Amino acid sequence: MSKKKKIAGIAAALCIAGAAAVWLILPGNSPKEENRRLIYQADPQMAGKQEGKDMETLSIGVSSGVSGIHPYQNDDETMQVLLRLVYEPLLLIRSDASIEYRNAKEIVFKEQGKQAAVEVNTGKCFSDGTKLDADIILASYEWFLNGDTSYGGIVSRIESIDKVDDQTLIVTFYEADPDNMKVFSLPIVYDADKVSEKGSTFLGTGPYRIDFLAPYQDVILAGNEAFQEKGRTGDENAGLEAGYSKIIIGQIDYSKLDEILEAQKYDMFYIDKEEMAQKVKESNAYDIYETGSETGYYLIYHMEERAGRGVAGLCRDQDLWKDISIQGIWSNGILSPYMQEPNYYSSIEKGSLDEIRNVNIVHGFDGASMGIYEKLSAMLSKEGVECQETMADTTVLAGAKEDILIYYGSYKDAVSDAQISAFYELNKEIKAEDFYGKLEQYLTSVNLMTPLTKDTVWTAFLSGRDTMDFFR
């Protein structure tokens, strides 16, 4: 990765952490408890106490409403809900770095990561009954390629998309990059009313359909009957009943949080950890869940590999880090804090510090980095290793010469183009569902870095309304 690309990646990650990332924990999208952590458990008797509350309707609060008839132009909280319920993508990237196919049956990366073969799930239908095929997928991607949307950075990775037959597409990328996977997480939309002068809201293949949509008003969803007939996989008689008869997505006015909590107007909404969490807890009606995002703290090594593994071994016990003030969750994996085994800490080979007598450790000026340095230096001192401390601006990786860098950002910032090429050389053909597991194992094997924590986002769920399997 180029230096410019790394800086842009850090900025982008920081921008989306509080918006799109929160909706990765929509119940059912991350249904396993290891994919989210309960921060606060409310009293179920305090929830749903208002008379006349419609239990067949789910209300979701988002920070910004839709501004037009094409909500898929924006990658915001509203769209992250619609992406799972209405405008399904070819695949979803789950918060544990696993893959769930939606409108694709299979995606295989080839040509050392520069190309991918997509098998379309032709059993899927849009809400008007139109069957999904390669032409519709191609038209959807062309709409995003030619339009002014928030997905411009993602689709700019695409060099070409070619149709092989009615159920196969070949996507060619400008360069091999792990983030090419995100190309397949774009919403698949279908313009069923191309002759309309004013245009119309496009259709989707998800379990719900748009029932009402107007600028700056609540979005209302109803069940997609075509989905109920064929279900998630597109097979006959494999229907999945919608969990609610109606879903309302409304813009939340956080200045009226007290009134919202009292009225229990929303069943789920994102909260700010520092400013809102205490009020939500005091209401005792909302459970609060935490999930990890892409950015966090790492130790990045510029030292002999065996010594780096020795340092990694010292970091294995997360209890050692509990007294450090870091806003985040301990991460067992490089790619995700919820990475299933084999992950970094379950796979890292034992190293040795026997030949290391001193190390230079560079860290930033923030309190968390200082706390990590103090803990790490204390652990190394017990092993007879003297630590030299250097404080510097660590937001840009530019060929630093330190032995260990305490770094805040994304794992991708520390991975070079040569290392990415080496990964694809080892995996000349790789299925999408195997991609992140193999990448985790490769990054572990070369031991470029040790993950410590990942940033988190918090979401409030009205107690008793936070298990919704229909989102799966």
C-alpha cells in the first residue's frame, strides 16, 4: 500500500466507525454472543410498559433521515439497515470477519487477487417477482459506477465487469487488495420503473420491501412476499417469515433523549458511550451491547521475527491490560475481535527474547498509548529487556526504524504491497468465505503486528426486543 493510500484509509476508518459500523450488530446479522458483548442488562419489566405499544412493529432510530427517493446513494445508518432487510448485496461481511452470501451463490478470487468470478443466486426474486440474474447485477453495478454515491471509493476499484452467462460475472480489479471484498457488499438494486419521468425507488431482494419512502420522513417497511416464498437461499418452499409486520426507520432527535427513553419510542438506536450511556442505563429499559470495529491499537514490529513472537507471547493474557484506560474491546484476531479460532493468539508460534537486551519503543502522545507503553515496558523489564521510550506522531507509517511501534489504526496500514502479493501467491484461487480466515493465518505467520484492542460502538435495544432471528 502506498503512503497516500494508508493515510486515506485511516481517515475513512475513523469517519465510518460511528455510523455504518454500528449496524453490523443488527440482531441476527451478528447473532452469536461472541460477536457482541452485553454492557448493560435492563429490567425486562421496565420495557414495553406503555399501553397500546404495537409489538408487531419494530422502530429503529437512526442519526440521519433519507434525503431523496434513492437511499442507496448513501452509506449511512439508514442504508446499513436497508442493506440487510431490503437491498441485499452479493455478500455480507460479518463482524467476526466471516462471509454470508446473499445475492451470490459463490465468489472466487483468481489471478492473484485481481479478478473474481461471481455465481449469481438466480433463485432470488425482487419484491415484484422479477428473478435475479447476471444482467440485473451488472445494471446495478453500472448504476453505482456512473452515479454520484457514497460508494464511489469502493466501485473505483473495479476495472471491468463482464457477463459470462445468465448466472456468471467476472469482476476485474485495478489492483489486488484485501478491501476488494467490499465491492461485493454494495446493495443490489433493480429499477423496475425505468419509464417514469420522476424516477422511482428501486426494488430489492431482502425479506422486506419499501412500503413508504419520502424525503426527511420515516421509512416504512413491509414484508416481501416473494422472499417469503423462496427464503434467503432462493429455494422453493424455503420461506422465512418476517419477524414483524412493519418496520419503521426514523431519525432520532438526541436532544430529546429523556423523552425518547420515557416513551420508549425506538426499539433500537445507536448511543454515544460518553454522553448518552448513563441516561440509557438510568431508564433501566434498554440493554446496551458493544461490538468492535476495524480500527484499534496494535504493536507493529521492526525487529527480528523470533523476538517479535516473544513479545507477542507476553501480550497473550488480556487480564494484564485491564487497568489501562482504552476505549475498546480486547481483540483475539488481527482482523476482528470476534475472529473464531484459528486466530492470531491461538496460532502465533512461540518466540524468544533471549538474544534481545534492549528495544526502542515508539508511541503517540495519547493516554492510551502511554498506558500501553508502561505496561509493555514493565513486562519486558521482567524478562531482562531494557526499553528505550520515544514519543512521536504515530498517525503515519513511513518506514519507521523503531523496534516496536504502538500504533492506532487499521491492520491494513502496516501491510505492504509486497506482502499482499505474497499472500495472493500462496492463495492463487480462494473462495470468498475462506478469504479472511486465510488472511488472518498469513498475517499471523509473518508476525507483522500484534493486535491489542479494537474500537467499539454501542447500541441500545429495548429489553426483550434484541433477539430478532429474521435479520439473519
